[in-house]
Amino acid sequence: MIKQYFALYPFAATADVSSVTATVDILRSSSMLAVNCEFHGSLDGILIPCTAESRYRKDKLWEQTCFEVFLAVRNSPSYWEFNFSPAGHWNVYSFEAYRKEMKEEAAFSELPFSVHYEEGHALSCSVEIDLNKIVRADSRLEAAVNSVMKLRDGTLTYWASTHNDGRPDFHRRDSFIIDL
């Protein structure tokens, strides 16, 4: 098991967020994937949703500030998208191929994760994903960790380790650059 570290960068065509830095660390054991994503700097301009009284599965979290993990078995067109909101909501989707046949992944009835927010200075999300629910322990995986940050003016900023197109698109398999 080796912990890997990555920086996330905002898509160039989005609003100026030069005072913010983002990092990810990711660790895989045979059956568990641990991911921690952190944002630091001047976060006053980012709209951080308040913690919800109850956490539940919710659609379209990518329309607000959220964290995302994409996973795929190497050499397979299918993949999963995991979404986590600072409010505590979550969802997991499976796809048969690039943006095809999106459906909620029934293997997950809950997805425990933690969020820590230091007013205006730091935001982090940590999750442990039980891989046994979706893949064999010996599966070679490719992953991407991303984030959407919604600014107070309504602008969405898109953060990834790599942006390989003229528009932000986290579903592109050439952005799944983490080998697990």
C-alpha cells in the first residue's frame, strides 16, 4: 500500500481562484479506498453548504460545491462516479461507458464520509470506499479525484489533476490518471 499525493487545478476558463490550493491523498488496500481532498487559502468566495440534519443520497450534487471520485477497472469502458457534498449528502452512479446508461449504484445504501470546514480557510473531505461492493480485490483500478466549487456569485469552478479538453469534463477516461 502506497499513499499517492496529487494537486488539483481549476479549469483555466473558470473564475479566478488563484488564492486557493487543493490537494488529494489516496490510498488503496485490496478492499478499501481511502481518499482525502483538501482546499486551503481564501475560501470566503466559495459557497459551502451548511451541514444537513440528515445525510442521504441526493442527485445533482455537482451543481453545488462537492467532491468527486471516479473509479474504473483498467481496460473496461464502465466506471463509477462517487459524489460527496459538504452538507453531508452523497451519491454513487455507475456508467456502462463514457456518459452512457447512468444509474444509481445499488451496491451502496450508505457512504460514510467526513467533512471538516474551518471558516474561510480550509475545507476537507475524507471517505473510505468499500471496493468489495463493486470490484474483485485483485482488480487493477484507474481513478480520478475532482471537485466542483461553487462561488458566491453562482459561478462553478472545476478542479482536477488534469484537464484534457477545451471544457471541464471529469468523465473523460484520459483524466483517470491514478493507478490503483
